[in-house]
Amino acid sequence: MCNKIAFLAVFILMLLSGCTSHTKPQSFHQADGYRYTEHRITDNYFIISVVGKNKVLVPKNALAHAAILTEKQGYDWYIIVEQDPVSAFKSSFQSRIEIRMGKGVKP
């Protein structure tokens, strides 16, 4: 009886640990002062954040980074699932977009 309970407890722990595994966001810094953060949600779903000093260029750089990431991951296209308005910090701005990537004909 104890072996069955122990086995069941280990099985449940393994099952729950698989449900909570998330990838750590990757951060990249560029010489021009921009910082990019990629957070993989699934194989084809990412959240991208860009921080920089130019309010106009930050969202453009987020879209450019989305295109680069899409190609790097081996996909043909991406769509923006959600896009937050540009946020202002002390001396910088942030743009955050969620993208889903795909292959073939874009929906």
C-alpha cells in the first residue's frame, strides 16, 4: 500500500512540474541603447519587449525584432496578437507585443 502511495505522489509531482515549466526570457542589448526581451510562450508564440530612448523608434524596433525572430525560428510570417501602448519610464520608453508565428499561407 505504501509503495502505491509513494508512486502516486511521485507521479503527481512529475505531472505538476511539467505544467509549470516556462522558458526564461532572453534579453539582448544593442550598442545604440535598445534592450530586447523575448519570452517564449509556446513554439510559435512569443512576447517581445523593447526598451529605448526614442518614443517613435521603440515600436518600430519591436516589429523589426519580431520579423527577425520569426525568420530565426524558421517561420514564414507573424501576426500581432496583442500590442500594448508605448509606456514611458524615467528616461526611456517600452513597447510590448505578443506575436504568433506560422508557416505557409497567412490566415
